[in-house]
Amino acid sequence: MALARRMSRWARALLLACAAVLLPACGADGPAPGSTVIVFKHGKLFGDPAPLRALLDEFERLHPGIVVREQTLPASSDEQHQFYAINLQAKSRAFDVLAVDVIWVAEFAHAGWLQELTPQLPPRERSAFFAGPIEAVTHQGRIYAVPWFVDAGLLYYRKDLLEKYGLPVPRTWGELVRTAQAVMAREPGIAGFVWQGKQYEGLVCNALEYLWSNGGEVLSAGRVVLDTPRNREALTFMADLVHRYRVTPASVTTATEEPSRHVFGQGRALFLRNWPYAWRLFQDPRSRVYGKVGVTLLPHFEGGASAATLGGWQLAVNRHSRYPVAAGELVRFLTSERAQKRLALAYGFQPARVALYRDAEIRAAQPFLATLERVFAAARPRPVTPYYVRISQVLQSELSAIVAGLRTPHAALAASERKLRKILADEL
């Protein structure tokens, strides 16, 4: 079954790759003679596509002779990655600008698939963005993409239940466990803490937040530093949430973002780790937890600091584009302060530019922006390496075994370190 699913995903990716070559880059009427046609590839938007199209129309008005055509990809980041890998490896010129996940930039840049954009982001301009996204788009000291919008892990909590029992919002992981146990003892049917524990990329994001908030790391100066006392302590705590403290239900081994959000959104959990998108859904008057939810930074271990895994999307230019200058201008326009503001208001995106977190109009639309600014300022990218996809595959398997209680953290970390050292040795 697993092989069949993988073959199915590759088949879909191959169909998308063929479509990229066969689909015309222009509309039925075609562009005016002599026009430069830029094709912009991005994942499917959750919302009305009109606001983004309006921005692209504005770009065309400001740049006479340039026509922008959108082509959307499936929402699945795995399918998008496969599409890009197939087409960029083949040196396809069927698209010019592409939206890329934060974890793909180093891989694509190392492969020679992206146009360098360092001139677009001189040091002074880089300071307008959060530090984490800039680190994620930098490979060997050069910039290969521009941050478009950002994501990071947050702690959601039932403020009504904490107020009911006179309990503070937890700052440390130990406080979270004690608070969860206290509320669970008085509120039958309430889970203490739900998060994403299925064997997939989301589990890596969660686990990194435990490691980092205890002073741990995966890589340091290019070396694997996984099997350490700090990391063992952090992942022992992650497993204990399920098996010792029992504040996290055993079903966490199947939980991704949406199932965990639904549990919390149905009023069946005290704490939730998730991304910022969930806030808007909890604020819907039809939600069972409407008016009952607070949001804050993730907890940390004693002596550590809160750490959130960075997510989000960046815009890059296909190195094989026929029109790299025009494509670069589109990237510059779409990542500008004005464009990011309009997208934030239209879609609830979290801007990558720091100044927008003080914009009155955006703050009125997203009241918890002050909290998000603190989270994004400290958010950390996953290991920035061209081999991240292979590293993640190893970590997903070993971390899943820890959560399921099948391996001890020490055994899993030792095995992960051996495998990662081999991956890096093979590639270097």
C-alpha cells in the first residue's frame, strides 16, 4: 500500500510536469505582440483568488509589456516539491517565478535550480524581514529567495478553563503538565495537550521545539549533534506526555494539524500546539470555543527559552527562466511591504516584513499580531541544508517510534545520529 501511494504521488507529479510543458503560458486571446510573459507557479490559495490576481494586474500596469500568468499547484507541499524537482531537474522554462516552502531553498539552490537574488536583498533590505526567514533563504552566504509570508508554532489554550480554576498560562513544559493534570481531574472528557505526532514533517516541527527549548540542536557547524543529554531529556519529555503523564491521548500518533485542531475546536482539549491559521477558525462565531481561546508562545524547559519552528513560503526565480530580470521584478513587487499588507488583509497571511506588525489596519484585522511578532522574531528554521529532505525522513521514522513507545529516546537519537552522519558523509 505504501509503495502504491508513493507511485500514485509520483504519477500525479509527472502529470503536473507534463501539464507545465503542454499548457500555454497565456490566455485564450494571448498577450499583445512583443509582450514578455511571466508564469508564476504557486500552491492553491485557501480563499478568493481575486485579491492576488488584482495585485498581478497592478504589476502589469506598472510594467507595460509584461504579462503575468498564474498556474496553481495542489495544496499538498509534497506534490509541489515533486513537481518542482522533476521540472527544475529537466531545466524546464515553463515557469519563471515559484513559491517555495521554507525547507526547500537550500536544496534547490545547491542543485543549481534557482537564480541568485542577493542583489535584491542587500544587508539593509534584509533587516526589514524577520531573521529566521532570511537565514532559511540563504545558502553559502547568498540569497536565493525572498520571504513572502511566515508561520511558526504557537500554544493555544482554553482561557475560560484556566480562569475557572485560577490557573496561570504555563511558561514551562513542567507547568503545562501540572496545569493539564489539574484541569483533567476536574473536567471529564478533556484532553490536556494535543499536538501533531503522526510520522510526517509536522512531527519533526513539534520535536524540534522540544529540543530547541532545552538548548538542544540537530546540526552545529555542519556536524550532527543529536545524541546529547539535552536532546535525550527533551524527547523523553515528549514521550512522557503520552505514556507517563497521560496528558496527551495515545491517538497523537495519527494526528496532523487538522485532526488536532478539531479536537481543540470541539472543546475537548485544554492546550493545543498548532500554526497561526487555527486562530481565525477559532474566532468564527459558529466555533464551539469562540471567545474562549487564548494564544501564546510555546513553553520551554527550565533554564531554556521558548522556541518555535519556522514555516512559511518564499518566492524564487527559476534559474532557467527566459526572463530572469522581469521575474525578479515580480518577486520584488509581491514581497514588497504594500503587497504583503494586501495579502495579509485578504488571506490572513502573516507578513515576513517586521514593520507590518505595527500597521494599524492589519492589527485591527489580526488582534493577536503582537504575540505573533514575538513568536516570529524568535522562530527558527529547520536545519538549513541541501539534504534536509533526507534528514527529515530519518527523523520522522525515529521520532515516531519514540512517540509510539517503541524505542527509547536514547536508542532513537543514537540511530538517527549514525544515519545522519552517513547521509552527510555520502553527500560531501
